[in-house]
Amino acid sequence: MPETGRAAALIDRVVGLSWRGRVLVLGALGAVAALGQAPVGAWPLSILAFALLYGVFLRAAGVRQAAWIGWAFGTGYFLVSLNWIIEPFLVDVARHGWMAPFALLGLSGGLALFAAAALGLGRSFGGGALGFVGGLGLVELARGYVLTGFPWAQPGHVLIDTPLLHWASYLGSLGLTALVLLAAVALWMALTGARAGFAALGAMALLWPVGAMLTPDAGAGPEAAIVRLIQPNAPQHEKWDPEKIQGFFDRQLAFSAAGEGRPDLIVWPETAVPVMLENAARTLEVISDAAGGVPVVVGLQRREELRLFNTLALVEAGGSVAAVYDKHHLVPFGEYMPYGDVLAQWGIHGMASKDGQGFSSGPGAQVIEMGALGRALPLICYEGVFAQDLRAAPGRADFILLITNDAWFGKFSGPYQHLAQARLRSAEFGLPMIRVANTGVSAMIDAAGRVTESLPLGEAGWRDAALPPPLPPTVYARLGDAPMLAIFLVLLGLSRLDHRRRAARI
């Protein structure tokens, strides 16, 4: 059925532009799609932009043209959604500031290659709706694994702040991505006069109220453990200033000692203790004294011979260390530099490393005993982005414990996107999360992905929050991404079969 209406005419005009004109328009369209990400949250604009992308994709003359369409759209998408990537380079402007525009442009153009591969793949399997959804979905899955993975700003993340988040407990973030892409295809069909598009949109709209009704009540009961979230609000450019380090440390001590009642657990953020673990015996005693003997989780660093680790430690009464967890999923170019020894000759070092050699990876995901609170699955910062790392834990935890330093991400989009992904992890696994950030947003998140208590971005303070109970293991916790991998492969296979049938009729 030929496409009709203003939407089809608009796409025809875009296709008729010069190569440069098409790149600019598609880049702008990608930028609009990114507005669904936190903190803007304009998810209808994201679906509309992907719908128009689908219209352009249908007119691609071949695989190469489809790939260029994907690259132009993806570049605009990542330029907006990942604008926070310039923030780490502005912490020390004199040393790293010159890299900021290159980092944003390089990362955006590089990640856009995934979008290029997605639309090229979809077109090579015959194009159409099946190829579009299957190609983009499969490559989005790959983006979470290739080169250590970077699944930030997936299309499905625009639905985190909606009742559709519930469906992530079945099919994960990639299931949400599939919903966005299917809604975009249905919207395009409706805009071009196809009745099936209206029917599909209506059917998908039912997922909203059903998701709201099925979202479980995961609130904390009266006997729930109380956790104190400590947020010192140390700006990154001041965090390691010798004249201010003690002030930030004393602030956390004061917050730990505040209040009449005593919580069951106190949590400090990532790298909150300015002393190496092996030299911190007296410092940990001071922390324990301020906490009144209450167990305290702290973030700090430790050395093991020449190796440096980003560490979480559980400190019990008297300052004894009951458990240690070393971050294992490190940030490339942030916590370690690939080919660091070579690049160091030109003054290029990891943003979070002090000597250019960067951090070493810990042994992997683990679960630690937290006394009466149960079993915790510890995560440090970036690790909360990877659902597969949570599934790699050697057993099921009662809650997720994430400490982070989002001061690296600035004050606009990065911290809010990081928080949104934390909510997604809780919903995927049916586990509550204690999330403590240096500058915010620190939050208690229930097992359905809802924030129950929080400290706002950019404010120093503390908050006592009840720890919600876990839910039974979710479908996603049991199966992971395997079902969505199968679905995307089936969609591509059906697209190829459909293409062959249509070619046989000609």
C-alpha cells in the first residue's frame, strides 16, 4: 500500500536534499530523539523521531545508504544524549579542557557507527519494519558488550519514568527498546494512512495501564531496616584539594553522627575516604566512633603491590573491615587507559588515575553478607549500567548497594541518566537499591524501580530511608538478554523471508 499524507511528503523532501542537507536533517532528527532521555524525558518526541527515521529508512536505495542514514541520525542522537561527556575534561581545564570537544565528537561519531551498522543490517535483510526493529535491536544489544560495552542512552531508556518500566522485569532494557521501535513503526504507519498503524498503536497503548496495574507494591514495612545515605557534595575540582579534603571528610563524620536515633547501616559514597585502605586503620576507627558502632559502608582506594583498586569496604564497630569489594568493570579512558604506557608519553592519562597507569580490575561480581540486612550485591559507579554484571553474581542478593561519584558527570544530564539506569536495574531484577552519590542524586529505590527517598543533586546532607524488601526473582533475572536476542534474530530472519517472497512476485 503506497504511503500518503504529509509525513510521507516530508520524508520525500528530505530524501530529495543534497547529501549534506540529508546529514544535517537526520542529525537534527537524532537530537530530537535524544530528548526522551533524562532529565528532559520527552519520550513522545523520541518515538516521533524514530518514526520519521523509519520513514527515511524505507527509502534507502541500498545497504550503504541505509548505513549513512543511521550514522547521521546516531551522531545527532549521541551528541545530545551524551553531552555530559565533556564534564570530566572540565575538572582540570588547563590539562584536559582541549580534549572536551574531541571527546564529544569522537564518542558520538564512534557510537553512531552502531546505528549505521543497525540500519545497514536491517536493510541487508530486506528492510521494512522487521528489518528496522530487528537490526536496531540486535545492534543495541551488541552495544552493551562490544569493547567492554557502553549501553548508555538506549532508546528504551526513555520509558524508565513511565509505567512501562514494569515490562523490563520480563525482557530488560532491550524489551523497552523494542517497545519504542515498534511504537515508532506503528506511528509511521498511522501518519501515512495505514489503518493497521492505528490498531497497533491502540494495542500498544494498553501496555501502559496494564503495566501500572501489574507493578507490584514493594514498599517497606514497619520492621524494615533503616539506612542512612551520606551525601557530602564535594565538587570534583575540589575533592582532592589538600586544603578541603579534611572539610569534606569531617562533613561526612558529622552526618554519620547526626540525629537522635541510630540507623542499621550508614553508607558513604565512592572514594569518600581520602586514605588508602592499607593505611586507614585509625581513620576507620574515627568513622566507626562517629557512627556509634553502626556498620558503615565506605568508598576508598587500596593498593596491592603496584596495583590500584577502586574499593568498597564494610566497616564494623571499632573500625574492623568485615568485607571488601573491588570494582571490576572499569571505565575505559576514565579509570584506565588502553595502551596507557604509550599514550602517557603524550600526556594522555586516565581521568580518574593519579599516575597514568589507572586502576586494576577486581575479580568480578560478588555478594557480601550485611548481617541483619541480608545479602548485598555491591556495585561501584559505572557498574550499575550493566545488567549482565548483576546476573554474573554468584548468588541472589536481598538488595543492590551502589556507591558512586557522579560529580564527574556535571549537573545537567549525566547524574539523572545514571539514576534512571539504577532504577532500571532494580526493576529488571526485582531488588531494592541503596544508591549513594557524592554530589547526588542519592536515593533509596524499591524493587519496582521507584525512588522512595532521595537527596537532590548538588546538596550536602543525609537521609534515613527504610530499605524496601526484595521481590521474587524476575523473568529477566532468570533469562537475561537471551529472549530478546532470539526475538531480534527471528525478526531479521522473517524480514529476509518476506523480502524473498516480494522479490519472487516481481
